[in-house]
Amino acid sequence: MKLIIQIPCFNEAETLAQTLADLPRSIDGIDTIETLIVDDGSTDGTAELARRLGVDYVIRHRGNRGLAKTFSTALDASLGHGADIIVNTDGDNQYRGADIAALVQPILRGEADLVVGDRGTGSISHFSPTKRLLQALGSFVVRRLSSLDIPDAVSGFRAMSREAALRINIVSNFSYTVEMLLQAGDKRIATTSVPVSTNPKTRDSRLFRSIPQFIHRSASTLIRVYTMYKPLRIFLGVGAAVTLVGAAPMLRFLLFALRGESDGHIQSLVIGSSLLVVGSLVMALGVMADLIRGNRVMLEQVLLKMRDMEARQGASGAIRIPRGELDGLHDRLQQAIQYWPTTEDAGEKADTAPNPLRGRGGA
């Protein structure tokens, strides 16, 4: 069982040494523990320091791509290096490395494929009351939308099994935390949380410059990602609301028409009919978006197989074929060679002879 601890970094030279020193060297049930750093265009020598500190794998972006892209790079690299379990932590030493052992236990016990560290944000001393309130509100919204009981939705301290990591595809540019949970809920990835501790604050967050900016970017990411995974629910809801609003002036016009007083109330008919048309179009867009979502699901299934093959190839230098698929392969190839038509009546032979490749996905 191989564990890779991945650390996305941006100008973390001051705290990286302490972060690495806190990481566990052994965990019960884990055979190998390795570290992986993705330097997101740092200018303070983070990558060079990581190499001097003995990090197993160091990857460097030439420019700053943002946390979400850096996390995706780290995830693909960890899979390519043969990780069975991946733990993501921060380079600013926010999380206690000793808690990694507790973080991976639900995966080792087969209870979950994704584990999120719960920092207990309501009791963190350096969080302001406003930030605590926003954290609680944001986590509540994510819990409702994802149908996952995760108290600390924006915690970056999390562990993933290989299967979960292969199924996660981060598409947003801001942060991976919320999108990952929405994907986990949509894809029915078994998810849980465990309580973890935090170290004293070493620096301010670089993910956002102010609370309003954080609210804006988090809300836009949440809406965009949820719409991508639940388009029918969103568009039908909006369309139904517009239709109900449009029905009010239509009913008003009908009431006056029944009394013979429709003159002078044509504006109600115009407004109501316009809103009904808009509502119908929005609901039709919802149906189309849901069909597109079906295509995206099929593409993700293809991407899953491709990522699995690339990860296997990256881990061993060649694609590993499960042992069961090799059974009888030599005999079947010999039969195929004998079956292959080489005479002038090849066409007749091909039509009448039994094809040894049929029955296992052959033509």
C-alpha cells in the first residue's frame, strides 16, 4: 500500500521545511510513504528547497496557474507514481502532519474513498467571527447541494483512494475543495470526515485578498459547478418560477375578460404571455443541458479508463494487464493465426469457420 502526500506550493520556502518535518514517516497499514511537491511558479526557490529537503517528486509550473490547476497537476502526478492513497495538505503548515494517520484510516478500513479533515472552524482562534460565520454558512450550502455530511467543506486537508482520485476532474480555476465535494455527491463517491487539528497561523491566505472577493468567487464557482452537474434541476426551477410569475398577469387579464372589462388591460396579456414564453424556453434549455450532461458523463467514463491506463503506465513503465485477462491469451492467438485465411477461398473460409476471437469482445 503506497501513500503519496502531495503539497501544492506557491512561495512556501519559509514554511516548507517545517511542513515536511511534521509529516509521518510510517503509518500502520501503509508500506510506503512518499512526498510530492508541485511548485506553482514560485519566485522564492520553493522547488530547489524541496529537492534539497529530499522530496521524492518535485514538479514545477513555469507560471502561476492557481490552486485548482496545481491540485490537478499533483493529483495526476501522484496517480502516475503509483499511489494507492493520496493525501493533500498545504505548504504553509496549517495542518498537523500527525493527523494524516487518522485521515487515511477510513480508506484503509474500506469505509470511504474520500476523507475530509474537519478543522472545527468554530473554535479556531485566529478566525474572525465573520469568517467563522461564512465558513459555517458555506459548508451548510455545500452539504445541502452535495447531499454529503461534511462539516468543513473548504478544508484542503483530505485523503483519497486511487479510485476516487481517478474519478475526480477539477474544471474550475479558483479552488478544488467545493467542486470536489459536489462531484463526490453526484458520482456517489463514499465520503466522510474526521476531526483534525491546526497549527498556529503562519501567513494570510493567498487564495483571496478580501472577504467580499472570497464570497464572490466561491459563490460563482458553486453555482457554475452545480449547474454543470444538475442542469435540469436548475433550469426547470428557474423556468417554473418565471412561468408562475407570468401566470399572474395572465390570470388578471382573464378575470377582467370574463367580466367584459378586458379593454385597457392588454398590457397584462402582453407581459404574461412574454414571461410564459421565456419560462418555457428556459425549461427547454434545461432539457437540452441535461442531454449534454449525459454526453459529459459518457466522456468522463472514457477519460476514467484513459487516466487509469496512463497512471498504470506511469507507475510501471508499461501498461499492466490484469492477470485474468492473460489466461488463455497465447492459445487464442495461436487459434487466430490458424484461422486467418491464406488461400484463394479466403472469403468463404472467413464466413464459415468459427472465429476464436468472438465471445471476448472480438469482431
